[in-house]
Amino acid sequence: MISDGPQHSVSLGPILLDHPLVDASGTFDLLEYSRRYDGDYFADFPYAAYVPKTVTADARTGNPAPRVTETPSGMINAIGLENPGIHAWIDQLPEWASLRQPVIVSVGGNEPEQYAAVIAALEAHLAAAAAGTAPRIEGYELNVSCPNVSSGLQIGADPSATAEVVAACREATDRFLLAKLTPNVRDVTEAGAAALGAGADGLSLVNTFKAMVLDRQTLKPFLGNRTGGLCGPAIKPIALRMVAEVAQAFPDTPIVGMGGVMTGLDALEFIACGATAVAVGAANFTAFEAPSRILQELRDELEARGFASVAEARGMALRA
Ligand SMILES: Cc1cc2nc3c(=O)[nH]c(=O)nc-3n(C[C@H](O)[C@H](O)[C@H](O)COP(=O)(O)O)c2cc1C
């Protein structure tokens, strides 16, 4: 039977997604899920694209424990970008080769050359890889929340440092390039303008909010890193405001919105604020079924509200 329900597919720049939901970097491990799934997880993958945890040029061990804890309506983490480094990371690509959906690789570093080195290594690998040995890597998401080597500030909090990272990466690839903005700034459109001016094709936002929790017995910082990044429902209203500001400032730009999406209606709110696609982060820690539940709820919400397509709902909140 031909469905006359809403059109769920969206175009994130040149990347065609079956529906708007992707995972937020660092919150969803494809291989871990496939091991826990009773069936072929690659065939039943619930997200429209896979965004893996941020990978850096060299291996990183991350921050001292404890690295994560629950907070009122959210969670805080200070993982510290633990990852095996791009070369060991590339070695696992054959394990993902049967993934049908596109992959958007999240890239980190402390200076522009480190970001570009990750992309260059991956591009060289893809150029040489035999067919069927790598997934469909179609884009990059630059995680500019890492501290800058020279200033110690988050790269994403400094528009010119953001532009330098984007420009170096733009030289290294022709694939779709997203800059993931930090919310730890006064005006998120400044870094957005810098990233787009330097060659980014789209923007992701938000990353986590710098925050602190105390051990309530000792009244000392709880996390090994003292501070961490807050996410989950607690940040959703701020994230919605920031996505709306960016969508209004750059109306034709592909935007991946995120921050506290726990339900399909939350995802629809990000679309109404101008997001092209929506990433699910903290919700992945609540239940194995969270991604498929949120997707079904989004479909139901679109249908119940009479939208013919996801695109029709996009930007609703911005229109007079
Ligand atoms: C445990 C954890 C690890 C994360 N690791 C990364 C990361 O490696 N790279 C990145 O860009 N964002 C990372 N994030 C941030 C998320 O991708 C997302 O931007 C943020 O959590 C907001 O979405 P949420 O409220 O739905 O979780 C991480 C978040 C959590 C909770």
C-alpha cells in the first residue's frame, strides 16, 4: 500500500536522510548496540545517519573518574574525548561496512592542523580502501569545544579560532562539513558566521553547557575534571533559543539541532525552530529502545498535526 502520510526524508545539504533523527556524538556506540541487539542491528539501525564519538589525531585517555553523573533533569559529563586516535579508529571501519546509512565523522583537536590531520588520514584511507570495506562516510562534524593550545579557551568560543579550524578542514576535504557550535558564548551567531565564512556547509548546535556539580558530602567538585558539560532536558529551552537564532541569521544553512531531545515532540520543536535534522544525545542512556521510540513519536506528531512533510514543519516557530 502506498502511504499518504507525511514525507519524512530531509536533505542535510547533499546528504539525503530517510528521516531527521541522528545520534549526538559521544552518546551512542554502534558496535556496542549491535552486540546487545537480538538480530541484525545494522539492518534495523534506527538513526538516519551515524555520528560516532569525536576522534582526534592521537589517542586520548580522557579525564580522571568520576566522569559522568545525573543532575536534575539532565546529566553532566567530562569524558575528555577518550578515543583511540584516527589510525586505530580507521582499523575498525570494516566492522561498520554493512551500515546502510551515511556516517558523519566527528573530529576534534587542539589546533587547526590536528583537525585537518584527522580528515586527511581518513580521506587517504577512503581513497585507497577496497569497495565494501568502509561505510558511507559523507561528511564531517567539527567539534570545536576542545581547548585551543595557545589560548586555553574553547576554540568554539573564539570566532577567529573557529574560522581557522574550519578553513584548515575545508582544504582537506570536499565532503559536507558541519561546525558544531558551543553554547558557552554570549552570541552563538558570531561563531556560526565565522564557521560559514571559512567554508563550513552547515552548523550543529548545541554542545554541552559548562557546569559543575558538588559531592554533597564533602562539598568538593564531584567530577575528576572538576567541571563538565551539562546536557539533557534541563538545557532544551536554551538550545531551542540558540537554534532559532542561528536559523534566523542563516536561513538557507543546514542545521542539526540538539539539546535535551527525549521525545518525538521535542524533536519536532527543534524542527519548528529551524533545524533540518535533530540529534539525540542523553536520551540514548535512558533505554535501548529510545531512538526507535522517539522516531515513532515524531512520525505520529507530524501525522497528527497534518504536516505533509518534515520540511513543512521546519521554521514554524520563526514565522509571524
Ligand atoms: C557522555 C557524553 C559524551 C559526549 N561526547 C561528545 C563528543 O565526543 N563529541 C561531541 O561533539 N559531543 C559530545 N557530547 C555532546 C553531545 O553530542 C550533545 O551535543 C549534548 O549532549 C546535547 O545533547 P543532549 O542534551 O541530547 O544530550 C557528549 C555528551 C555526553 C552526554
